[in-house]
Amino acid sequence: MENERGLVDKRIAQAFDVYEDKRRQAQHIAVPYT
């Protein structure tokens, strides 16, 4: 159970990293429009 939870935490952290990266890129692109 502990191992499974660690796996889930890692997957969430990875997804959050991807989300942050996409958000940063989107902000960079959207600067003229805001």
C-alpha cells in the first residue's frame, strides 16, 4: 500500500511538472494578449 501511494505521488508530481511547464509556455506566448 505504501509503495502504491508513493507511485501515485510520483505520478501526480510528474503531471504537475508538465502542467507547470505548459502553463509557463502558455503565459510566455500569451503575454501580448493579456
